[in-house]
Amino acid sequence: MLDRSCKPSLKLVLDYPVKYTEYLYGDITFVLAHLYRDNLVYKGKINQLKKASRPLMLDNGAWEFGKSMNPKLYLSIINILNPDYAVIPDVFKNKGQTEKLTLEFLEMWKTNWNGITKLMFAPQGETIDELVDCYNNVVGKMKKTFFDILAIPKHVGMIMNRVVATDILHNQVDLPFTDVHFLGYWNWEELSRKPDSEQWKLVSIDTKAPVKYAFGTDKFTSQMDYYLTKRPLDEGSLKMAVDTFKDHLMKSGR
């Protein structure tokens, strides 16, 4: 497989099914911690990617499974894999549990920092106000911005454009952030909006979209139906889908 890196400054993180995890299209490979723990084929492929110095982004599965992974177990996977990026444990739409898990993880991280992995913090809540409170509560207790990248959850894009949401967060949080990641990018219109502030920058997105385009469908019965699919995937179609996606990013100015 040829590595076809995304040219814009915005990094493209591709989320592949197990059967096609070895593909190198995009800049970074998305890694789901639950699959890495439970699926030996997936784990073997991810380990081979790591051995080949492929950048990896580890996620705790809050969106895919509706719950996060235990912080201690998640940290053990980080210590084994040493991914380039890892989303701190969070709970989908749950501000209180996300605060709890984030603080538990960070307490353990103090003595397990590996000098490699950049942390991505995903504040959670059902509203933008709850995301602001989640951010401020955790950062306030840490007394600093403890993370490298702020990750804006996928469901926020169902409330409003995430560029707008990030502007609101930036204006209302107590301590500023700079680098931003969009989790589960799916809405082509989001990046048509330019940020109001030049103080933050969208540095990466993760997505399944080009893979689904290459399959010719986004109809999967569940998250696991996608990850464990045996459907044939034409590599030429995948390349075309990824190139189209990159063109979209370039036209957005990212």
C-alpha cells in the first residue's frame, strides 16, 4: 500500500474496518481501544502499523459503544501501544461522568506519562453550556490546560456547526485552548464556516466517510457491523474517495 498523506495542514484520520486496517490512506489511523483489546486480528494489524511508524490515534469508544473504557484499562493499552494521540476517557453526552473519568485518568497519567502520546480532551454534555461547564470544571481542578488538543464530540455537530460551537467554547472557557480536533467528521457543510477567532486552529478530523463512499453505502446496522464487515472494498474506489475528501479539505482552506 502506498502512503498518500493529506497535503493540507489539517490531518486526516481514517477509521477503517478490521479487514482493511492495514491500508495507509490518510495521515493517521484511528484505533478503537475495545477492538484492540478484544480482536486479535485487529490488534495484530495495529501493532504492525506501529512497528512501521504509522501515526495512530487511540479512542476510548464513547460514541461507538455509548460508554467509555475504564481509565486504568485504557491507560494500560496506551502503555502497550504508545499511540501518537489518545482521547481521554469520556462518556457520550454525560458531563458529570466525563469529568469524573477525565480526572481519574489524569491522576494516573501523572505517573505514567510516556513522553510520546498527545492527549485529546473531549468535554461532554447535552448542550453547549454543559460542554463549557465540563471544560471549566476539569481545567479548573487541574489549574492548567492539561491536554494537547481539544476534541469536539460528534453529536455537537447535530446541535450546531462545530466551528460555531468551538468559537463559543473559546469565548466562554476560563483558560484558552489552541489546537482542535473534530471527532467523527460527517457533515460536509461544517468546514464551509470560517472561525471568528484566529486564536484556535482545526488541526485534525477523524472519519469513516471515505471508506463508506468506497463501499458505496453508509448503511450498516451498527457500529460493529461496520468494523467487522466482510464486504469487498475496491482499493481504486477508496483512493478516489480519499482524494475527493482531500479536495474538499483543500477547498475549505484547511
